Amino acid sequence: MLRQTSPNVLQCPNAAAEARSNYECAADPDARLAYLQLERCWRRLADCYAFMDQLEAFMNSAPKSRDEGEVSKASNQEKPMLEKPSSPSHRLRAVSAAAFGLVLTALGGMALAQQDKYTLKVPGGLAFSEFRGYEGWQVVSTSQNDRLVAVILANPVMIDAYLAGIPGNGKPFPDGAKMAKIHWKPKKNQYFPDTTVPGTQHDVDFMAKDSKRFADSGGWGWAVFTYDAASDTFRPGTLADEPPQANDAKCGFACHTTVQTRDYVFTEYGKR
């Protein structure tokens, strides 16, 4: 055996379960996100170690070769050092090192993918970090078309404005108001097929009110970040996306001019 299974490896499933429990109990949005990411890391680490165990068992079952110092009986001459056959232990160490390198790469790549979310920024426009914690914002409403389902969230500043009667009372939203719209591809609920529920995430759209910063777009800035499920990463939208995202904060301005009298906001606050 090249290594003994360490207690930390055996504890991976327990650690993942504990992270999930903490996620379900946490109230703070940032804490919930951190626990969710931690659970994914523990589960990925457990999968990597399971793969290494299988690989090691396979290599240990391979037939053994001659000792490295044995002289070939066929030639009866000592082989040059460079031509010595590799021993199983050498091969195992090489393969195990490569496998461990893959483990580190996988975990490192996953960590970078999680970090990328809040380091992204639309060139010349909004940064993802300006909406940190949006996952826990209050729901304003939902929407659905023939392609996507969505939930619209708002930060406390905007929720307070809604509750004060804005924009129905003709007043504009205050600076600092922010919204997030998360789109998913729809799917049928596996337990209740008559119900359509969110499937794979498609993107997340943002809008923020800053009358000075976005004076040339009705006081609002917009951004879209497209989600890639295969890599679990986001990227800033481009002109090829819908809505088209240029290197600015105006991707939603043209569309929202139809509700200029509502301070460029489509969504009504759902009664509850």
C-alpha cells in the first residue's frame, strides 16, 4: 500500500452532511452560500479519494517484474542503468502522484469557479459583487414565458419603496434600490408532473438605481451574467446574448423605456 486511508478521508461524507445541515439552519445568505460550497468541496474530495483507492487497488494487482538490479539471463550482461525495468512501486508512485495532482486540480478549479462569481464585471458596467447576497433577497414576483421561468428579487431598499407605494404613486425608486432576476429552464416536477419548476439555471439579470452614475439611462444600470452548468460558472453577457450586453450598463434600457412612467420597472409587488 502506498498510503493508509486517513481519518480525514473517512470523515468526508460526515463533513459534507454537517455542511448541509449548517446550510439549512443558517439565516445569513452569505453563510448559506459558503456552507453550500463547502458541502460541494467535501463531496468532490470524497469522490477523488474513492477514485484513487480504486486506481491503487488495480495497480497493486498487476504482476510484479524482476528486481531492478537483476541481470538479464538472455544477454548475461548487465544492462545500462537507463534501461532498467521500472518496478511496480515506481509505477504506482508515479500514477498515485498524478492522481493526487488531478485531485488538487479539480478542487482548485472548483474553488476558482466559486471565486469567479463575485470577481466578474461587465466591462464598463456593473460588477457581480455589487449584488452580493442577492440569493437571500425578498421575492417580489415570478414570471414565465415559453422558454424560461424566473423569480424577481429585491434588496431591502427596493422592498421598502414597494411597500411605500412606489412606483404606483408616481414617485421614483430611491438610489440604492436593486433587483435581481434569476432565470431557469423549466422542467416538470418529478413528484408532481402537472407542476412546472425551475430546472437548470440560465442566467441572472441585475439592475441598480443610481441617478448620477446612470444619468444617461433613466438612472438605472443593468447587467446580465450567463450561467454555464457544465463548469458551474458565470460570465458577463455579450452582444450575442438576449438581452444583448454591450460594454456598458444599458443592456435593459431600451426594453424598459416602455415603462418609463413606472421608473423603468416592469415588476409589480405581489400581494401576500
